[in-house]
Amino acid sequence: MEATDTENVQADAASTVFYDEELLHKTILVGDSGVGKTSLLVQFDQGKFIPGSFSATVGIGFTNKTVMVDNVKVKLQIWDTAGQERFRSVTHAYYRDAQALLLLYDITSRSSFDNIRAWLTEIHEYAQNDVVILLLGNKADMCSRRAVKQDEGEKLAREYGVTFMETSAKTGVNVDVAFLTVSRELKNRAMQQHSEPRLLIEHPSHTQTQQSSCCGFT
């Protein structure tokens, strides 16, 4: 028997009841100067590429964007950071309360890829332990000038246990997919946290057993 419209609505409501649609997820773009962070954000936000219009980002700026994930609105506050070394201390301050980090390198720049390990070291030092990290090899449209093979990016991502894909801020390839991937993970984590019991009441007879066990967070 087919489900009624009312039953479908109730099912949809049950799947989102633990998710606060007003929750704003802080997402940061990081990586060397010139890898295309600002262009990636403009492509995602406005759906266009403006060649030659961006000088190096000075300091930090942000934009808000709502992404639909499984019929649920996920609100992102996306911060575009400066990649130059002199602004690095400013960037560190924004790591602490970030829920997600998009780490970019330029596939035509070997140095920007080689610096990814240093960026990951900083992220692990300053960001939350459970921050969502997505590694992006940008400028995938410039294959004729490629200096970093795709399998190198995949290998590095596996080493650090993060998700990887190549993107093109110019053509839009995988740009929406990248932000959708991050948004879905953030939504799933938020729903899981809200569905967990807030208080665990132990039975007195279990106290000794509980004390001898080991609990921790990863």
C-alpha cells in the first residue's frame, strides 16, 4: 500500500527533528596564496569565474551560503583566508571554532602541494580534533600545465584520512560537489549529536563496573 502524503511529511519531519536549521557552520578555505581560494568561493557563491580580477586576499573575509542537503537547509559561513605567511597568525585564530576546512593546492604548482603537510600540521595544532577536512586540488582545467598528479593528491589524502577531489574554480567542476560533501558531513554530525542522550543515569549496582571501564573521546 502506498504511503499517504501525511505519512511522507511525518517521515521527513522525523528525519530532521534533531537538526537545527538555524545552526551556522563555520567553514574556512585555507592554502597557499594563489591556489584559487577566492575564485572557488565566488564560483560557489555566484556561479561565475572572473578572470584576473582578484589580487591576493588581505587578512580574511567571509560570506554566508545555504546548501540543501537531503531536503534540509545547511547554513555555511565560509571564510576566505589569506595564504601569505605574514597573515598566518590571523588565520590560526579562526581555526579554533571552525567546523570544516577546505584545504586547497594548485595542481600546476608543486610547491603549493608540498606545503600541504605544513598546513595539515597547523590544522591539527590549532583546529578542533573533529574538524571536517576536505583536500582540494584546484585548477583542474589546466591539465597541460599539471605539476601534481591526481594520484599524488589521493595518496596524501589517504595518509591523513581526509576526503580528496580535484576542482576547477574556472569551469565549476566539482565546486558544488565539494561544498555539498562538507555540508552533508556537517549535517550528519549535527543530527547525531542532537540525537544522543544528554544525560546518562547509572544504576547504583553498575557503579563498580563503570569505574573499572575506560571511556574517552577520539
